[in-house]
Amino acid sequence: MDKARTAYNNSLIDLQRYEKLEASGAIAEQTLTTQRATVETNRSEYEDMQALLQEAEENLDDTVVRSPMSGKLSVDDVAAGTYVTSGSTQLVSVGTINPVYVSFSVSENEFLNFRENGRKPKESDAASSEFVPPTATLTLSNGSKYAETSTTYIADRQLNQSTGTLTVKALFNNDNHLLLPGMFAKITIEGQPQKDALLVPQRAVQQVLNKSFVIVVGPDNKSVSKIVELGDEVGSYYVVKSGLTKDDNVVVEGLTNLKEGQALNPTETNAQELGLSLTTSTTPSYAVTSQQS
């Protein structure tokens, strides 16, 4: 290519020189005619080389696959040397890993509480309110806390009829590419603090005909059952909406075959001895990519 371009440029320079010489009668007209033919020949060869170069560049470009998106490639989708066919062979998978969605399921009550807890009065109008998403945090499988938090959520349009749960996705920034698709994590969503909440250990609650009840120590140390209305789960406890008071002594152990009015020999215990905790244990969820090609 460079050789053809140089030959063409040199022949042009010679042509200009010959034209001046021919005008002064220093060379024959035939010499000028021959030089003009040489210029045309060199131009044709140069243009042919340009066409060949363009074709080679286009062929080379066909060997490069450009992704329509930024992301991370899968490993060894197609082995080297495999015959591939346009439109039918998937060469590689590309997935975005920044940001990522963490998918988890919530019950109907949890979703309603999620919406209610995020409802805060507007500064401009105390009578109205707007939804302010609560903050979500992640605990990774090795127990470490993920540095980023999330306040961006996407919820499915309807509950799963077979499980009664709603799928929700929380969007997390992943600049350091620490989170990968398919990883497990525990997600915790902060709720509004509930003042003077009354808690009862989950192990103390019994269910009969869709009713929840607990056994308390009644007068003369005899067992008394009380129907309770339960709220959210908090670690090893339920929040009690109604049915108990702070003065009730709830029976936690020895509930098997315990009947109403049965004499008791109660002893006081504490949460540490019973292994109870206020820490919420969340269900593992998947970290998934937001887009894949």
C-alpha cells in the first residue's frame, strides 16, 4: 500500500516537471504523453490497493464480536475450534453485574407493613403522606456486611397464588463486582420503630383453628389460655397486638399436654437461658443481574 502510494505521488511530481519542460521545448511531447500514462497506471494500482485494504479491514472486523452492552462474560461457552453458524450458535453470554438486583419474597402482611412503614408525612402538608422507601442492607454468606445499601425496589404486580408471597427486588450498587449472579445473601429491611411493643416468644404461641393463643400463669399458679393477635416476627419473638399485658407471665416450656386450669410450678427464666434473640433471621435470596445478552 505504501509502495503504491509513493509511486503514484512520485509520478505526479514528475508529470508536473515534464509539463514545464515540454512548455519550454526542453522535452518531446511524446515524453509528456508517456508520463501521463504512467500517472494513470500508478493511480489505478493505488486505488486497487486501497480497495484491497478496505476489504481486508472489513473481513478482520467480521472476526470481532462487539457486545451491545457492558458487563461480564461467561467462561468457555464455545470451545476453540468449534464450527459456528451465524444466527444459531451462541458464542458467549454477557451479563451486567453493576448494578445487581437482590430478589426475595415477602408475605402479604409483610408487604403491607413495608408500604406502611415507608409512609411519612410530607413537609409541605402534614395531613398527606408520601412513600419513602426503607433502607435495605445485605449480609453475605460469610457473615460480612455488604458496604452498599439500597432504597430502590421493584415489586411483582401480583402475589404468587401457590405460595401467597410477593417477589420483590432491591437494587444494589456493585462497583467492586463483589456480588455475582446466583450468590446467596441475607437481606434486612429497616422498619419504623414501634414504641412500647409487647413481645412473646414464638415457641410459646400455639395455633388452634386459625387462632393463636398462649398459656399464662393465672391465679393460684394455674394455667390460663389467652387468645392473642400477633403482629410481625422480630427475631425469636412475635409482636403482640392484643390479648396480653405486660404483667402476664407467659409459659414458654413444658407446653406439651398442658391443659386449662392445670396447676403449675413456675420458675422465672430469661431470654439468654432460652436462646432467644431479637435479631431477625431472614431467608436467603438470590443476587441476580439486571440484564443479560
